[in-house]
Amino acid sequence: MTDALELDALWEDFHRVVNMTSQELAAWLRVRDSDENAEALPDEAGTPTGQHVLAILQKRRTDLTDDDIRVMHRVVDTVTAQTDPENEPEAEDAGDTRRRHRLMTIGHDPLKP
């Protein structure tokens, strides 16, 4: 398990990069998985990582599991790498739909202030 200072820093970083509320993320995951032929059950919509992020958003810091901490690290690393201007190709910006949708699946909307 991570020590208290590392966990505090991770908690802050996670909530900084995950800028969508649990309600916004749940709604996005439902919309993303719906189509004309099939619609996932609301509690099962979205990717496993998106569902895990949603579960973490609904937890207190003291209730985090080792698996939650691994997902939080992965989400922070992913969002940081994909939103770092030095790592982005010039043709891709915050308005790029596919990139935005990928990030929104893990709780980060690049167009949100």
C-alpha cells in the first residue's frame, strides 16, 4: 500500500485530472455505450476503467483499495501524457473529438475549465 503522503498527493492529482463529476461521467458512459440495437445497463455502461473511475469518485480516501490506487495512477499518467502540449502532435488539440471522447471515458473533459 502507498504511504499517507503519497496517497494524499495521488488523491489530489486524481481529482485534479478527473474534472468530470460522478454524475457527468456516469451520463457520458451511458451515452457512449448506447446505440440503436443495444444499450448497456446503466451500472455496466462504459469501459471497465471508466466504471472503476466512477466507483473511485464515489469513495472516501480511507476506503481505497490497492486496485483503486493502481487505477488512479494509470488515470493520472494517461491524462497527464495526453494533455501535455509537448507530447501532442500539432494537428491534435483539445477539440479533437476522438481524443476528447477517450479522455472523457476516464473522467477528463479537456474542454472543461
